[in-house]
Amino acid sequence: MTPEILYVVTERTPSSGGLYTCGKLLSGGTRARMGRAGQSQARRIRWCAIRTVRLRDTVRMLHLRISSPAAQTDRVLALLESDTSVSALSVVRRASLRPPGDLVLADVAREGANVVIDGLRDLGVHQGGSLHVEHVTTWLSKDGYEAERRTPGSSADSVVWADVTQRAYEDSELNWTYGSFMTLATLIATIAIVLDSQILVIGAMVLGPEFGAVAALGVALVRRRTTLLRRATVTLVAGFAAAIALTTLFALAAKALGWITLGDVTGPRPGTDFIYFPDKWSFIVAVIAGAAGVLSVTSARTGGLSGVFISVTTVPAAGNIALGLAFGVGHEVWGSTLQLALNLSGMALAGWATLAVQQAVWARMSAKRVRMLGRLRHRGSKQPG
């Protein structure tokens, strides 16, 4: 039997003015314990209770859309029907024109997505057809809620590795947009250093696109994707190198025009001198920020990324390297280079460690689910009929 779901809900209706109190919902149906409400209001109170439970619980659902070759559809359906994390399953025969076959739709609890997706990959769905994983932002389903309760783990903590890996490939692509954001952020950082403006430094930090490639390094190491590792490394090195080179040209032009002087670079800068004076706290903050950033990415809570961006000194260090090169100030070039290396290595190390821990935890969860599903299939095969 499904465990009891306990809740207390109150609702006042205009018709009777009564205060209705709902009791507890069991797997076999709904039982309402009412205060001053009559039995005729039972259905309304049940709906009130169920609706409130849906809104209070942090349940996350994924929607799978599968274009399956006709010869493969029955195996796909068998896999999805046997998984307890799947709450809704539909098939539209001969709906897919390319590849010729069927369209399969399924809702799956986020915690069970890895086992389902891995099973579909083992069937070769991604080779003969396609698999789309979509995040469902709003949904109402008693079956979906119970499927989430049956699945071990928490939906907020679960990691959908297919989603994380796909995002890592996208964020680590070296393209015109990435290079433009990196260069513009480094230019702003350079101006911030000249003006000794912490506000502009923060703006440059937020604008920098480098964290996606840094997180991709951790994903590549944990998931053993050598192509992704090489891609992310090239993107980081080439992106920073190009941004520093273009910003150096900008600083040389500003120097020739008299907009920036040597005193602006070597003079007292109490608001931004931390950029070229790295210490142990630079590395510690980078480690903490890297772990927080990876958790934001894997849990789909991107609100924490803004805090990561303004905690690390990568783009400001690149801007100061460009200034040092333009004015021949070697100690600032060296200090900023060390700052950049400490921050990147700290974030990459923390990202790898965080992802490694998450993979170890969810590997145990997935193994537990596989054993549970195996027992359920074994029991089902023993039943007559």
C-alpha cells in the first residue's frame, strides 16, 4: 500500500460560510474528516486537499517524446510500462514520418529518468529514431505524484545526466557569440580597473561566459568524455587568449590617445588591487563557487549562478593582463595570470568533485531501482494468465 499523505487544508466557501478541514488521503481513495461541513461537500474538499498537496510538494516531472521505428516500438513500450517511475504512457501508431514508425509519449519522475533514458539508449532508440527530454514546469496528476513517491531519492536533488551532458556540450562550444561575450566582458573589466570601479568589475564578472566551459571540464572527467574535455579546454584557452589579445589592442589605442596613462595602471587602486594579488582565499572562494555553480546546473536552479559569477576573479584578471601587456607592467601580468589560473583550477576541481559525488550517489540509487524493477518483473512473470 502507498504510504499515507498527511495534510491539513482549510477553505471557506461563499455559499455556506463554513470552514472545511480535510483529513488524509490514502492510496485506495480519499477520506475527508470535516468540521462544520456537510457530507455533500466531500467531493469539493477532496479536490481542495489533492490540489493543495500538489502545490506544496516539490515534485519535478519530465516528459519524453520518442520517435520510434515501428519494429522497435513494442520493446520501447515494454520498457516504459515496466518502470514504476513512468506515470503516463501513450503511443500514436504510424505518426512518425521520419523515421517511419510511431510516436511514444511518456511522463517520468525526474528521479527515475536516468534508468529510463539508459534503457532507451540500450535499445538503440537514439540511433534509429530520436528521444526528446522536456522539463514540465506545471502539471496536475495523482498518478504522477504517486510515481514520484515510489521512486527513491528527491526530485530536487536528482541529476539527469543526459540533460547535464547536453548542456555541457552547448556551453563549451567555441563560437562567435562566446568570443564576443568574453571580449566585451574583458573590455569592461579593463575599464573598471582604470576607473577603480567595483561596480563595473561585478558587471564584467556577470557578463563573462566562461563558467559553462569550466563546468564542462568536470562533466567530461566524471562521464569520461574525451571529446568534451578537449572541446572545453580549447574553448577556455582560445576564448581567454582572444579576449586578452583584443583588449590589449584596445589598451594600446587608449594609451596612444592619452585616455589611459601608466599612472592609471600602476597607481593606487584600493577597489581593484585584489585582482593581481591572489592568496589562499582566492582559491578557496573559487572552489566554493565552483561547487555551488555545478549544483545550480545539475539541479536546474540557475538562480544561484549569478552568485557564482560575481565570486570568481577570472574576467577581471584577464582584463588586468591586457593592461599589463599594453603598458609593460610585468608584475601585474604575472599576478593576474596567477589569479586567473587559481580561479579556473579551483572551479574545475570543485566541479569535478561535486559531480563525482553526485554520480556515486545516483549510481547507487539507479542500481537500487534496477533491482526493484527486476523483482517486480519476476513477480509479474510468476502470476498466472
